[in-house]
Amino acid sequence: MHKLAVLLAALWIAPIAATAMPHVELALHYRPVIGAPNSVRLTATNFGPGYAYVMSYQTAFALPEGRTTGKWLQIRDEAGNEVAYKGRWVLTRTPGPSSYRSIAPGETITSDIDLAAEYALPDAGSISVTSAVDVMDRIPSLDDMGEPETVPHELVESASVRFSVRVTPTAARAGVSSVIQCSAEQTASTQQAIVGAQAASYEAMMFLGSLYYSAPIDPENPVPPRVHMKPHLRYNYWFGQYDEWAPQPPEPGWSDTDNAMVDQVVAATYARLLGGARAVCDSCTGYDPNSRAWNEGDLIHLCPVNFLDPLNGGITSQVGTIAHEVSHRPDGYAIPTQDFPGVKNRATAHALDRTSAVRSGANYEYFIMNVPLGRGASE
């Protein structure tokens, strides 16, 4: 009888534990304010019985200095074209408890975003806006390499909100610069990191070139042969399988494929670094203490904790930070990379589908730096 009572108790408790997972709903509302008529309000409400957690710097809920930390809102114009993001990209590593925001059961958190400050909005017409956040049931702990463990999580998306763009004169943003004087050691380290990122991106470009080969020429049909790629674990792990069914050179449309995007971004990162990189030291006041750097345009702001990372080698490094931030640059060399919610370590970067992986700044950093693969080759 005692064993039966224990079994019944276990069967009774299990469903209760399963319902403890958070249930978060995300919503966007058009909310114009004076001086910012193209603003939206993002809300996340926890309808579940347990606490929910989001890595705030991978959402629009973190607004250091009133600015977004990445392209966490997706905007399209009337024709369905993506509206370019012009804001900041913040790189945060080894996320500790301060990097996460909790949402208590029944709680709603909000954030108001001036879209005109972060996106190159069209001068007229309507736009549609959506967002997504990665929700976890607890704060991940860090392993001995500083990477967060993988915990149960769910990508929650909002419904789309559409409204007509209102053009207003661009107002100067008030703010206090947190740029500081680099020490001699920091200046030297940064220069070495820039040179190292250039060398690493060149090696990655040459590595890609070594994988390509052309089909034999048919003497009876002497047209330019298709280009193929030899499979390689380093490429497949970070970008997925090379798509042999997509258009290949010299076929029309090949330059717009995911295959071509890998080439374009790696080559663009190298080309951008040929002339060096603009970088400043920044106290990063108001940013998460685990933030290594942020960039806007072609200027990289290096936070104090960046200089605690090794110059090169390992999972993350100062060289890798430069390569990562330079890959975001919107200068026309290639489509700028972006950061994706939920990508916090090698395993989550590896888990991205191919379309996302070839657009992910983390994946290009890991590929260019030839970072050791995850805990197992099958991961």
C-alpha cells in the first residue's frame, strides 16, 4: 500500500511540474509621442505560474542610453522589403544574472522604441513591425569556458502592427559621451586585434577558396561548368550544408544565394579591415557589465571587460570581437550580419537553420576565428 501511495503521488505531482513552464505573450502597439511619431511599445506578459527569463540584451527591452542593442524589431515597407537597421550592435559574452530580466507570473514588462532613431524608415507609406524574444524557465549557469548552458526555451513572436510613417525633422539626441582615453596597453592590444582579425578573415577567405571546384568541361557542350564545394566540417558546422541545388556560378541568380552570402560576408570583413578599423575605448556606462563592445556605423566602442579577454585563441577573444563587429558594418560591401535572439554560445549558433546561420554575426566570428567546435562533433 505504501508503494502504491508513492506511485500515485508521483503521478499527481508530474502534471503540476509540467505546468510550471512560463507562458509569455509578446505584443506590439503603435504609440506615437511628441517628437517621436514613429514609436512603438513592446510588451511581454507572463500568463504562466512560473517565472520567465529573457536575456535582455537580445531584446528591445534593454535600452542603454535609450538605444536598442540590435535588430530586435523586424520592419518591412509597403512592398514587403526589409527596412535597414542603422542602430547599435552590442556584443555581450559570459552572460551572468545581470544579463537577464525576470518576468513574474502575471507581470507585464514594457519598452518604448523610437523606430526613426534605429531604422532607415521610408519617407512615406506604411510599415509593418514584428518582434521576437527567446524565453527561458531559468537563468542558465556558465560552464568553465564562460558559455551558458542550454536550458528549456521558446522563441515567442508578436503579431504584426502596421501604421503610416510620419516624417519629422531629425532632432539631435542629447547624451553624455562615455568614450574614455585608451591606455597605452589598450591601444597596442587593439591594434594587434585589428591586424589579427584581418589575418584571420584572409585565412578564412583562402580556406573557402580551397573548397570550390568546377565540374569537368564537356567538349561537346563547352559551356562554363558549374561550381561545387567539397564538404568540410568547419563550414558545415557554422553554416549548414552547402546547397548544391541552388544556382551556382555562372548561372543567373547565384550571387543572391545563401552559398554566395558566406563568400560575400567573409570577403567583405577582410576588405573592411585592409584599411584598419576605427575603434575607441568606452566606459560603457549603463551597459550590461558583460558587454565587450558595441558598434554603430563603422565605429567600434570597446568596453573595459573586452581587454580581459585573451588577444587570440580559445572560444572568444579580442580578435574575434573585432571580426564580429566589423561583419555588422552597413557599407555596401555585403549585407550586414545580425545577431539572433537565443544565440548565446557555440551550441545555439550551430543550431541555427542555414538561412539564419549565413546572416549571424556569431557564426561568422566562430568560422573566421576557426573556433573549436562544440562539446561534440554531433552537437
